[in-house]
Amino acid sequence: MTPPQHENAPGESGGPDEVAEEVQGSEFTGEGEEGKEDGEDQDARSAELRVLTSWGPAARSSGFSASTGFFNWLLPSGDVLCDEQTFRLHGLPPDSVPQFETFLAQVPPEDVEDLLRMLQPLLSTVGDYLFEYRVRWPDGSIHTLETRGRVVPGTEGSPMRLMGVIADISERRAAEEAARTEARKATRIQAVTAGLAAATTLDDVRKAVNRALPALGADALIIADVGTRIEVLLACGRGDEHPLRVADDGPVRTAMTFESALFYSSSADLCERFPQVEPIVKEFGLEGWAFLPLTGIPRMRGVCLLGYENEAPFDESERAMLLLTASAIGQAVQRATLHDTEHSFALALQEGMLPRSLKFGPGVRGAWRYEAATTGIQVGGDWYDSVPLDDGSTILIIGDVEGHNVHAAGMMYRLRTAVRTYAAEKHPVGEVLHRAHEFVVEINEEVEYPVFATCLIIRVDPETRTITASRAGHIPPLVVPPGNPAYVPQNDVGVPLGVPSDGLYPVSHMQYEPGTRLVLCTDGLLESIDNDLDQGLRRTLACLDSTRDADLEALAGLLLDANRPRGLWNDDVALLLAQLY
């Protein structure tokens, strides 16, 4: 095989005796055998050798590192004049034939085509060069070589020879690859943990892990608590397709019992160690397996199972990365499990504190909704209520105690009970709020941290078709008259309940037509998307104007959907609708 060539380049002039003398005194090998060249062939050969040896550094001690090799490569013939180090760098004995084909034979077969393709343009121009290539030594090891130098022209200016130095940079490239591997590992871990950081519920964790499975390189993931009983806490990817069955002496319990990670590149390796799992492995249809104990997580004897569609090498770096990410996922599952338990408790508590149903007097129909906040324990202080009076009127109440915790929920229940009691005693709406204000002030004197609340009370009198309202720092009602746009009535407002003041609350009156609708809500509904009360009001009024034909139950859902955040609710939402006849 000859190197990539161009038009025949003539050799430089010089007598054969001079060339032979130079070659005989140099450190290089590669001179031709005596007596095999005569006439014109011998003259051409001598000219080529003179060209090869005319590069000064190649004909004497270089002074460079002993690990660096030197060479001259005559392009037309493929002859190479080099030192012994160049042979050693290619995994060749020093008496090898100094031809281009000799060195090319050391290149791994899969690299040859790319190397020749790279050399073609490089040898087409005169000038400096730098490139890398790989060689395989007799012991099978792969080395990366770097060569740099210059392509030198002949007498007509065409590329004639390539001269340069060569060095083994395998260690440097290995170090660089190790650094890149660490960077890729960090990126893969970040891809998993970034989603987990924002995950609150188990469903959040499941979505985050499903998105991160490609970064892990896995096709199935199962997090299981394998204590006294088996409980699958999380199943993602193909791990959700089959139930997990755990044998006492199988890989899952073995990993958990001995707190030792088990890695199997192929299903054959796994079944050889644990023959009893072969039917389950065939059912899953996966090839590579990892069983990672989740240690250090309270109240959990967990194992993370990873499955791979193809064989997995599981080198040291991969194992370390998987252990880190499995631990992060396990901790996220534990947090989400506790959160979901607290959430269930909070919702049960909230449901117990809010009225199960509402009653209305004649001429009033209603609908109501509550959406829990997604901060804190997810139980808050928003509430609604209604009190039908024996005079035929109906009291509509909505309020909001600040905070999202058990204390706020407890205060809400006490205040709701108090307001309902004052309303049932037929006090005017302004007096109901005054008494509620004194009640909150009295409670605040007993607690370390005072609480405050907003409240809106409306009395609907169907006999006189009059609405009487009073507000303690609360959002005004939204009115939807029949045949006219929805609007927000302008009326005075008093301070929130519990704020030091005289406790006097202004009262407003207005007439209504049959078919009028009232919307009472807390600020969590209007500020849910953009935290802007005015935008929320405009959004809600537009929804009311476009849904006049919807019944109250459907309207309640439409109002929530119109204001529903893209993520989770940031605040409690209480909504009370009334249709007046």
C-alpha cells in the first residue's frame, strides 16, 4: 500500500556517494540494500535518500525528549527514514521495514479509512500540520499518537515529503476523557436532581424520574420498600409494566440485607447468580440490571432497581453515578411520601372544618368550591358559609385567615363558628363583623403570634330584593346582573379582623333584579396566575360575561379553570356563588 499521492514529484539532485555517506553516519534506518539498484533506478533512489537525510535534525542527535520520535516520509515512494523511538511508539521492533504500509498496519482496522481520508487533503498542500491517530501494540493495548511537523515541497513546488516529530499522548487523552466523563456524570446527575428539587408529591417525583431516565441510560426504574412486606413506592419507564416479585434469597433482598450494590451487565449473568429469577427476567425482557440499596433513609428499607434494554458495562464511574442518583431519588420518594401523608391528613382536617353542605333561604340557590394551597401543610384559612334566617333572608359569608398551617386552619374553624353564630342571632351585617373583630382581638391576646382575617358578609332579602353587604378588608362581591356586563360594586371597606381599630364596618345596600348572580371569592383565585389582583378581576369578569348560560355548578368549575395556575395553587381558594330570584 502506498500513501495518498499526487503528481509525480521529482527528487532533489545529489550524488549517490554523498547520500550513502550521510545515511551511513545517521541514527536512522531505512537505507536500501546494496546492489539492488543500478542505472536510473539507483540514481532516483539516491536522490530520494538525499532528500530524506537533508533535514538537519534527522541526521544527528535531536536533543528532544527520549519519548519523542523523528521521521522523514518521502511521499512518492512511501519510504520512511526514522529513529528507533518512532518504531517503538508504533509497537514495532527497530528492524521493521521503514515503509508507510508498515506503520499503517499498526492502525486499528476501524480507523484506517478515516485516517486515509484525513491525510488526503493534508498532503495536498505545503505547510505545517498537526494530527492524531491511534495504533494497536502487540499486547492489544491502544495508544494515541500525536505528530506535528511540515509538508515540504520538491523542486517544482509540489508536496514532496513530510517530516516531523511524534509522541505518545495516550495518558493525556485518557486524563481528558476522564475529565469529560466526570463532567458528563455531573450533567447526568444534575438532569435527575434538577427535576427532583421541585418535586413535592409522588406524582411530581414520578414525572421527574421519567424525564431523567434517558440521562441515566436506563429503561426501567423501581423504588421499593422491602421491609416486612413489599411495597413499590415508585415505578417508572418499563418498571411500571410488571408487578415486582421479591424472593427471600433473590437480588433485591440480598442487596438490601447486605447493603451492597449488585450490578449485572447481562441477564445471563444475573440468572447464573440467582437462577430463581429467570422467569421474572424473561417477563421483563430487559438485559442489564442494577440493584442499589437505599441506605440512610429513615423508616425505609429501600432498594432501587434499574433495568436496561441492552447490556450495560457498569464501569466504576457509572456505578458511582448510579449510586448517587439512586440515593437522591430514594430521598425524594421518602419526602414525597411524607408530604402525601401530611396532605391527606390536611385535606381530611380541612374537610372536617368546612361545611359539608350549605343551606339557603327562599329565592337563593348556591354552589361552592375549595382548592387547597400547595405551600406549607396545604391546609389554610379560607372558608365559606351560609345561614338561612327565619325571616326569609339568607346570609352569605366568605373569609380568609392568613397562613397555610394547622394554626390557620384551627383559627378559621373558630372564627367561622363565631361569625355563623352572630349571623344566626340576626345581628346586622356590620355588627356581625364588629363582634367577629372583637373575637379575633381577644384571641390574639392569648397567642404568641397574632392572626388576622378578612371577611365579606352579604344579606340577601328576596322580599325587598335588596343586597346588604359589609367588608372587613375582603375583596368585594362580583355582580352579574341579567342582560348587563358583570361588575364590581364600589363600596367602602373596613380593616381586617384583628387589626387594632374601632371595629366599625361600613355597610352598603343595593337593589337586584331576579336572575342576578353573586360571586364571592378569596384572593387566592384572582392572584393565582400572575399575582396581580386587578388582572385577576378582569379575567374573572370576562369569564362571567361569557358563561351566562352555564348553571352554577358548571360556572364554579369554569371560574377555577380560568384562573388556574400553570403549576399548583399558591394560595387557598374559596368560592361561593349565588343565583338570586
